[in-house]
Amino acid sequence: MFTPMVVLILVVAGGGFAWFTVRSIRSSGVQDGPVAYELAAVSTLRHLHTIQEHFRNNDADGDGVKAYWRQDIAGLYTTPDKQGPLKLIEPTLAGADYLPKSDLTPYAKRASKARYWYRALRFSDEKDPDPKRFALCAFPDGTSNRARMTFIIAQDNLVYFKLLEKPETLVEYPADPGKEGWSRR
């Protein structure tokens, strides 16, 4: 059984998966509420950051360019390599991509994950996706008042959060998150 401190260390380190984090929090006495869902969302974003680094450092799509995957989140599962889909993330996370550009039909059903949707963001200063950077967000699926904060992360591995009225409309990573009202996690 994990204590809340051990779970927090896993979340900060980015080593735990969202389901593991929620399970550990629940087993340590924290009720099924905002803390559990929000920690799971942060953990998932940190996990996606690690996957993005792996994708870039190992040229996972085999195109000869060390670049981050920028199209969507689902593509980290569905993008083909020589043996079939990459499967760098679990199918449930691919299915939690709010706006997948990749065809998920053979692999996963679309559904939020631990009350959060995930999506790739672009940057306001780019016309074409810059292969040297990426940004992602996690926002509540709206089914519960227990998951409220929207979280963002970029290649710098800094997580920011903010309460947004309509988080599904967020499409760009803020030029300066702190100046635009985002708080650091």
C-alpha cells in the first residue's frame, strides 16, 4: 500500500500511470474526488511527456527526423512502424484523445480517461507544427464537478493549471502561461 507521499513522488517523477496513481490515492484514504482525478491527469501528462521524448529521441516514426509527434495524442498508439502500430501509449489513452486525427476504430473506443480528455495543442506563433516542441492539455470531461482544472504541458515538462469555463475550446499553448493566468503545478 502506498502513502500519499509515495504517490506524489510517482506523479512528480512521471513514472506512474494514471490508473496506478488513482488506485494508490484511493487505497491511501483519499476519497474519489478532485485530487484523485487531477493527480491522475497530471500523471498522464507527465507520462505523455516521457513518451514524446522517447518518440523524438528514437525517431519512432522512422522518417529520419528526430521530431516530436504533433498531430494528435492517438497517433502515439496508431502511427505505423514496420511491425504495425507503435503502441507507445495504452489504447484507453489513445481513446481519450478529444480530437484524434488518427483512426482509432480498430484499436480503441473514444472515451475520457479518469474523467479527463486529452489533446495536442499548437503554439500561437507557428504556421506549421515545429518538430522541436510540443504541447498537450488535459481537461475535464464535464461529467462531474469533481474534476475541474485544465492542465497543460510542453516540451519543457512544466505543468500549469487553470480553471476554464469552456476548456474544450483551448487549441493553443499560451505564449507565457504565467502572464495569462496559468499557475504552475
